[in-house]
Amino acid sequence: RVMLNELLHKIVTDNDYLVSEKSIHIKLNCPEQLMLNANETLLYSALNNIVGNAIKYTHSQGTIDINATTNNDNIVITIADSGVGVPEQQLPLLFHPFYRVSDARDRDSGGTGLGLAIAKQAIELHHGQIRAENNHSGGLIITLELPTKLTN
Ligand code: ATP
Ligand code: MG
């Protein structure tokens, strides 16, 4: 069983060097007692890539909001950043292996384009869903829904 609050805090701490380098402000909101049956290593790597992306594709002094709540039998986790977002027509491609938005910032930032494809596999293995949308106020929002009851 995974304590989501602890896992999310660990991810924030593990990315601290990048966050402070860019003076990014991370707000994390997760109920203390939220537990789920999941493979902790897989869930860590999925969430760590999503948070890593939010940091990588957000300007200095930006903000990242990480929220977790329960909704019926699901745990809903959102990671919203104040970064550049993704052109609307490219949103469906983000989860394809090796897909990277063709933009100068990607050439600067490095990466293989596998992170979100792997995250999607990990979430689906847990019978969950993942989606991406642009925030009205700018930046990208990644939403994960995971069933509370299931074992992986
Ligand atoms: P890797 O994760 O393998 O190191 P990557 O970060 O480029 O490389 P993904 O995590 O799969 O690959 O993301 C795919 C692409 O989606 C990125 O290259 C980037 O263009 C876009 N993207 C992902 N997250 C964000 C975000 N938070 N804001 C803007 N663009 C994003
Ligand atoms: Mg990535």
C-alpha cells in the first residue's frame, strides 16, 4: 500500500535542486490518510516524470500546484504548472512514445519523449486514466485518476 501524501512529498523533495535552481514555487495539497494499492516504484516514476516535466517546462519563478482528492471510488491527482502549455492540436500526442513538442525549448531541455508514455502505461496497469489539458490561465494540467480499491 502506498501513502500518497508521503510519496508526493518525497517527489517534491527529490526534485528540490531543480526547483530551487529555477525559483519555482510548489504547492502540494494531499489528505494525510490517503492510501492506495499500487506498485510504489511504478507510481513514483510516473508522478516523478510528470512533476519533472512541470518543472522543466515552466519558466523561472513559476508555480506548480499538486492536488490530490477522492471522488467516489477514485483518487484524482492533478499537477498544474504555470509554464508554456502545449498547442491544443498536439495534446493527444503527448502520451505517444518519443513524442516531443517541436519547439526550441525541447532542444534546450533534453529528454527522450518517453516519460509520459511510460507514465500512461504505469497508470493503466493500475486501471487508472491519465489526461492532459491546457490551463485557461496558462500552463499544462495533467490529471490522473486511480481507483482506490484496486490492487495492481
Ligand atoms: P523524458 O521524460 O523521456 O525525459 P520528455 O520530458 O521530453 O522526455 P515526456 O515526459 O514524454 O518526454 O513529454 C513529452 C513532451 O510533452 C515533452 O517533450 C514536451 O514537449 C511536452 N510536455 C510534457 N509535459 C509538459 C508540460 N508540463 N508543459 C509543457 N509541455 C510539456
Ligand atoms: Mg518527461
